[in-house]
Amino acid sequence: MAENRNPETEPNPNRVRARRVKTAAWVCVVAGLMSGVYWWLFMRNRVTTDDAYARVDPAPISARVPGTVIRVLVENDCRVEEGRVLVELDPTDYRVAVERAQAALNQNEAEVRAAEISVPLTDARTSGQARAAEAALKAARDAESQARHRLGELKNTRSAVAADLAQFQRDFERFDNLYKTGAGTRRQQEQALTALRKAQAQLAAADSQILATEASLAAATQQVDRARAQFQVAQSDRDNVEIQQHRLASLRAGRDKSRAELEAARLNLSYCTIKAPIDGFIAQKSVQVGARVQPGQPLMAVVPLQDIYVEANYKETQLKNVRLGQPASIRADIYPGWSYTGKVAGIRAGTGAAFSLIPAENATGNWIKVVQRVPVRILLDGPPPRDHPLRLGLSLVVTVDTSDRSGPVLMADTVKPPSNAAP
């Protein structure tokens, strides 16, 4: 038996469909309004990028001197503190070099001490000899001058005596002739003869004194020559003192050189013990006992995870309102639901492409505009917690709140900011 249907009581499919469309439209409008309000209130001043990674400045460990590895005291992933010994090289050759340099320094110091004692003594001795020789030369010259003066006086005296002798000779001859003719007395003859003989004796005495004085003058001249020679020897000895002083300066320079060589040898010996320059974790260990290493050869790296920071590569179109000091929220893919906080510490002076190994050559015919990315450095507000550590290279999502735009775009000075501390 067929059912009786009332068309007025049954729902119209078109009306139902229209009602549903209207409801959906209202839902979309409300959702759009809510999304707009949410964007305006919460997302309008935020820029986000997922092209962000955890960064840190690792300390590469390498040998400073060639040598053979005798001990490796760390392994990958172990934590080390600054100053901890990582690798030891065979120190035998460098210890021998230190002993050799020490022996050379001791020898040089002994030579310097001996010269420091000898030079003043030689200086004093030669100075006294030079003064004595100078005094002796002066005395010899004075004696020579006196002898010459005495000789001149004696020659003048002899000339006077010779003149007197000639006069007495003429007087004697005259009185002798008078006596023989009977015009004179014998007394006058004898007086004239006595005066003549006396003058002859005085002339002989003057000649003797002249000869003696000439001999004295010759001796004085020889003494002057000897004193001059001794003075020249003393002067040469004084010049030798200057030579010894220069030699002492040379010995001191050699001692300083040996001291520097000893210090270099000690440094090379100390380089046989390779220590951690900073706190961190060991990574990329590639050295084993018995290996022969060379200076600069990478052995491992110390990664200071406590100084980890974030490098977010923002599009150039996102950086209009980004300023230093703005807060940032960081989420790591390795820890879903966990976030870190930090602040913008720096905006790179160039795009990533500008500093790439092979920069893009845009001045070509085949050019396609690509939005560039600029690295932004973000320092965490504090070290990551031990249960949520960040590791080098982890992928991150960074959101920067640009509401406060009072900060600078460029750093005002070149002072390195402290680790994990926002400016």
C-alpha cells in the first residue's frame, strides 16, 4: 500500500542546500575576520623563517710543531675544559734542543761575565799606563827642553869666556913685550899670564860642560823617543779596551740570542702537549697514537656548545623593520613543542650569496631575479638547558617580534658581545 506524502511538509532540497551554503559562507566570513584580527593583533609585527640553523664557532685543534703522537686523551663527544690535555707528542727531540740551548746560554753567560770583569780591569790598567806614559813623555820633553836651554846658556857663556880669553891673550902679549923691553914690571906680566890661564881654564870648563850638556840632551832626546813609544803603546792598549767593549756588547747580543733560542726551544717543547683552548665538546677527532703530525694539520675540534647562537637567513623583504635587540622565539625541529628565547644581535653586512665561494654573476644576459637572504645573528637569552641542548647545525624556526623598532640597524662599535648575552 503506497504512503501518502504531503509536499508542504517535506523539506525542499534547494532550500536545504541554500541554507548550508549560507552557513558555510558565514563560517568563512567569521573565520576570515578572526584570522584577520589574529594577524593584526599577533602576527602583524612578526617575521618568521625556517631557514635558520644553530651555529657555534668551534676551535680547530692542530699541532704547532711536527712530531709523533704518543698519547690521545680524549674521544669524540666528550666534554673538556679549557687547559685540559688532549694530545701529547714525543718530546725527546725538543727536550734535547732545550738542553742544547741551555748549554749554549750558559757558555755565553760565562763569557759575558768574564768579559764584564776583564774589561773594567783592563780599562783601569791601561788608563793608568796611559797617564803614566803621558807624564813620562811630558817629563822627558821638559828634560830635553831644559837640556837645550842649558846648552844654549853654556854656549853663550863659552862665547863670553872665549872673548875674555882673546882679550887676556892680547894683554899678556903686550905686558910680556913690555917686560922684555924693560918698560914693564914682572908683576904685570905674571898678572896677565894668570888671567890668561884662568880664562883658558874657564874655556876648557865651558867646553866640558857643553859636551856634557850635549850628551845629556842626546839622552833626553832618546828618553823622549822612548816615552813617546810607550805612550803610543798605552794609547793602543786604550784602543784595545774599546775593542773589548765592543766584543762585550757582541757577547751580550749573543747571550740574548741564546736566551731567545732557549725560549723558542722551551715553547716548542711545550707545544708537544696540546691542550684545549676553550671549554666544549670534542668533535671530528682524526688522530691516533703513532701518527706523524705536521704543523697546521687538523686533529680535532672543540665545539663550545655553551656559546651556541642562531643564524637565521631572512629574505631581504622581511628585514625592513628588524632592529638590534628585538626579541626572538626559536623552535628546534628536534624538540617539538619546546621554544627558546633570544634577541637580535647582528645583521650581516652582506647577503649570503655575496660571500659565497662563487658569487652570482648578475651582469649576464640570462638573469632571473631571486630574492636574496641576509643572515641575522640571534643570541640566546641563556645557555640551553641540559635536557634540551642545541647542537651545531640543527634546523630551527625563528620568529622575530618587530614591535619595538627603536633599536639600531647596525652595531655602533666593534666590541665583541659576551657569550649568550643580548646587547
